[in-house]
Amino acid sequence: MPTPLELRERGEQARKRGDLHAAQRHYEQAVAEMRTSGDQLKFAHTIRHLGDVHRQQKHWPEAESCYIEALGIYRTHPSPNALDVANAVRAYAVLKSDTGEDEEARPLWIESRDVYQSLGIQAGVDEYNRRFGGN
């Protein structure tokens, strides 16, 4: 029986191959096993990736549920990794943009841009600037 981290890795490999159905299955198994683990940050990271797979498949409600859960953990954890938080916020912003919810998306884009900027990750800042013209 694979460990949750092995399942997560299998999900990532399937996603890289473009096999979103297999990726979803592996991530769902990892999430189910990690949900009650003591490592809530790894769980949040994994469920965010499951949300990404759902978003790629246009499973909007499922993706949103994953992102909300991941962000809930990150926002209440005493010391989350700032890059993981930025990536989760960005993923939720992409979902909101993809579904035409621009008013909800914009503050998320701003938040992710600000964190990326503080971390010196220019690609995150550039993505925001491409979408909003640097405003």
C-alpha cells in the first residue's frame, strides 16, 4: 500500500503526463489518508494540488472546495510557508478568473502578487501585470 506522499507523487507524475483522471484518483487517495494526519501543511499542499486538477478538468465546485479548505488551513496555521500560501491564493484567483468572477478574483490576484513580490518571485508579479496591466 503506497504512503500518502507516494500517492501525492503519483498524482504529480500523472498530471505531468496529462492523465488528469489518474492524477485526481491519486490525489484524492492521498487527501483521504492525510486529512487526519498531524501534518496539516502537507495536507493543505496536497488538497490544493487536487484543486488544481479539478480546475484543469473544469470541475469548478470541487476545485473551489479544495482551495477554500487549503486556504483555511494556511490562514489559521501559525507558520505556513509563504510561497505555499501565495500559490494557493493564486490558484484560487485563477479559478475565479476562469469562471468569470472577476470581482472576487482581483483581490486574490493582488494578494498573491504582493507575496510573490515580497519573496522576490518575479514570475508571480509578471503574471499579475499581464492580467491587469501593472495596476
